Amino acid sequence: MSAVLSDVVPISQPVPTRRRTAWIVISASAQAQSIAQAMRDHGWQIDHIADDLHSIHRLITGLDALPDVLITGLRFADGDGFQLIRQLAKRPHPPALFIASHQQRAVIKAALALAEACRIEVAGSAEQPIEARAIGQSLATFEPGRMGRAQQIARPPLERDDLLSLLDRGALYPWMQPKLRLSSQEVVGFEALMRAHDNAGALILPDRLISALACHGLLDEATMRMARQTVDFVATALSEGMAISASINVSMQSLSNFAFCRELALIVERAQLDPSWITIEITETDAMADMLSVIENAARIRMLGFNLAIDDFGTAYSSLFQLSRIPFSELKIERAFISGVDEDSGKQAIVRACSQLGTSLGLHVVAEGVETAEELDFVRQAGCSHIQGYLVARPMPAARALDWLRGFNELRFDLPN
């Protein structure tokens, strides 16, 4: 059956003005020529066409400049596309990859995942047999080099002095993202997400903050500051009659420190807040580390009265038996499984299984990263009890979150049916 244009998964970009170059390596020579002509019709310069990997391997290792895009199949007489991706990953500036293959969809998805894991830009994919013009049209507006530009503007790692300055200036604080209970469409809690502003006022996100704080031995102090502000946020909301809880992300290393746990308890005690209004979130990777320490620290947190959530569930391929031994109260399904779940049967199976597992263990099941009505419809049907994501609200500073919550309680919330 011939594929139509909708079978192609392109990445749309503004029409570029410079000449773009491409290589094509497809085992069927006639089809490679057809694709080349379709690409030329859309302004591409085709520098090389091959039906085997050996010739492309020699070009990759022998030339200084590689093309903007490499269109490739996955299976060849002398190797496969996975070997090609590995070889491309060794180059400092590999071309973007477009995969056109008659292999199973799951195999194509695996190849795309490997490319992304190797930090190779993905230009799109198409299942064969497919009309060459569809590939040409899907790449007509593709602008190469997006990943390269992103890497060029990436900010350097934060040094210890930078972090100490943030702490001294009080420039590190939580942004709050609401959590919605699906059955009643009520906001029942918020997750506190670490943010900061540098001296120039630019926002610093967790991908730079967390690892740097941990590297320089400042994560405990930063987490404690987050905890104090989060507890104040909850106490303020409760004082206004808004019954909401909040969660903070804590590393297992921090929880292994008895003094840290005791200080957490003192923070809620000073605020005259019951600790059950606060949930401690740990990642699945943390939860499946040294089991003796994990059980001890998790049990201590629950003994002190806090709730305990396992975050990013499904990313570490952990032992379900180990999960059953830790006293969690909440399971949060990683957003990677929620994004596009309505169109991905593999993700659907995982989300259903996670939801059923969490429910059978008596846990609240939170779907993270819900952004569309279609994703909401699926996680609701799958049995998730709560959601977080842009469909409800983006993370926001604590003061703005309180204003948002006051307006929410006045206007209510109408989720898509």
C-alpha cells in the first residue's frame, strides 16, 4: 500500500534561504534516485547517493564537511542503519537524520530514539513503500542545524561562587505547578519546582541548578530553602481557606541525613502545619538505589508524617517487588510516557499498567505533563486520579500561584470532555 503525505513525520520550520545539501543511502537504487529528484525539486543539493553502507562509511570518515541531512534506510546487505547512527555520533557536527524504511514502526521508532540519544538531529521519518514526493515535501521547509544552534547558546555550568551568590541574594525559590484531581476537577496540590534568577535577571532552570548544587555540596541547603518557602505557601493558602498541599523534590542523599529530615520536620512544626500537607518526591532512580538506605529513609519520612511520592515512574525499569516494599503514597507517571500517548499504543500500554499498578497498591496516580485534551482523555480512561501539566497551568512563582488559586476557586475549572 502506498503511503500518503500524512505517513511522513516532518519537523516544520520556516523556508530557509541558503542552499541545503543531502546524502541519500537507500538499498533500492531506483527509489533512492526518485527521492533525490524530489529533493532537488524542492531546492536541495544532492551530493551523494548510495545503496550500501560501505561507501557512506568512507565518506563520513574521509570528509571534513558532512551534508545538512542524511536520508537513510535501516537494512542493507553490508550492515544496518543503527551502525550508521553510531558512526555519525562520533562526528562533532553530524547531519540531521531522516529515516525512510519498510521496517516495522517499532524498529523505526527505536532508530529515531537512538539518534536522539546520540544527540543527532532528527529531520523526520517515513514508512515505506512511500512516494518520493512525500519525503521531498516533508523536508521542503526543514531548516538544518537547530541542535547545533541550541548547543552554541547553551550556558556554562554554574560554579560554586555563582551558587553561593544565588543563595546569599535569596534568588532561589519555588515555582508552583498545580495538581488537579480528575474526579472533582479540584486543584488539590502544587509541585514546587526549583528556579533562580542570575545577576542579569535571566531565569535559571533545574537542568543547570540541580546538578551544580549537588556537585558543589549545596543541594541540602538549597532544598531546605525550597522547603521553607513551600511550607509558607501552603500555610498561606490554608489560612485563606484553600485546602491545598504541596510537594518538594528531595534527593535520596539528602534524606539519608537524619539532621536534614529533622530540620524538615521542624520547618512544618514552626509553621504550625501538619506534615501530611507536604509530600516528599524522590525519583524512581533514587528509589531503586541501595535498598537498605531507601527503605530506612522512606520509612523515616513517613514516620515523621510526610507523604512520599515516586516521581518519573517508568524511566528506570525498576523491580516491582522493590516498589512494593517502600511506603509510597503517590506514583507520578513520567511525562515522556504522557506526551502523545493518545497516538502511541506502546505508551498507552505503559500508562495503563502504571495506573493499574499504582491503584492496586493504594496510591494516588498522577499523570505528569498533560498538555492536550486528547492526552487528558486517555489518562482519565486509563485510571489516573490526578494530572499535572500545561493543560491545567504552567509553573509560576509562588505569589502568582496564590493569585491563580484564588481565581480558580472563584471561577472553577472546566476540563475538556
